[in-house]
Amino acid sequence: MKILIFGLPGSGKTTLAKLLVPMFNAVWLNADKVREEAKDWDFTIEGRDRQANRMRLLAYQANSENRKVIADFVCPTEYTRKEFNADYMIWMNTIKTGRYEDTNKMFEEPISPDFIVTHFEADMWAYLIKNDIYEKFNL
């Protein structure tokens, strides 16, 4: 199972991931840590596509080892979300603009996320999301 937490920088993705990872005993793919390991800080469209692909491949590897994955990254376009191919998508819709204007301009509102987080209250959202996932996937 791949769970994607996405949204603008500063929306609370990592905070929520920190709570969900132990709830699912999941592998955590944090975009900043993955970029740091790859030494790839390219935020052009091509760089973002490459990062989405990198995250997808790391998630696939963990899934092939029967591990659940929680990935938190901006994943700003429908294309990058489709490429990541999550089983469950959480949109952090907690802020209207982030700290990077180029990201704000390219960020596309998702068409059909599984869950929308609307304000900062990570403990509550983690509990609700966990219950929703358990119900949807009969865990």
C-alpha cells in the first residue's frame, strides 16, 4: 500500500507523516530526505517529474518487500500524482499559498483525493485518516 501526503510547502505534510508512519509500521519517504540523498535540488518541471519518479521507484521497492509506504512530498501536478500511483491520497489543503511562488503557480488542485485535511490539527487528522484507511482497505 502506498499512501501519498501532498500539498504546498508548509502545509503540514511531514508533521502528519510522522504520526501516520508508526500507525501503519510504514516505510517513510520524505521528499527532502530523498532529494538530499540524491543530491538533486532541481525544482524545474523536469526536476519535479524526476523526483516523483524517484519517490515512485522507492515506494515500489518497499511494496515489493511487503512494506506499506507513506510518502510526503509536494507532488504539485496531476501528472506527478498519477505517476506516483498512490493507493490512498491525502491532500493537505491547509494553506492557500506556500513560501515558494514557483510552486504556488504550478500547484494544481487535485481532482479526487481520498482525504482532504483542511486545518492544522495533525493528531485528530491522523486518527481519522487511520480509521478511513482501515475501513476502505479492510485492514
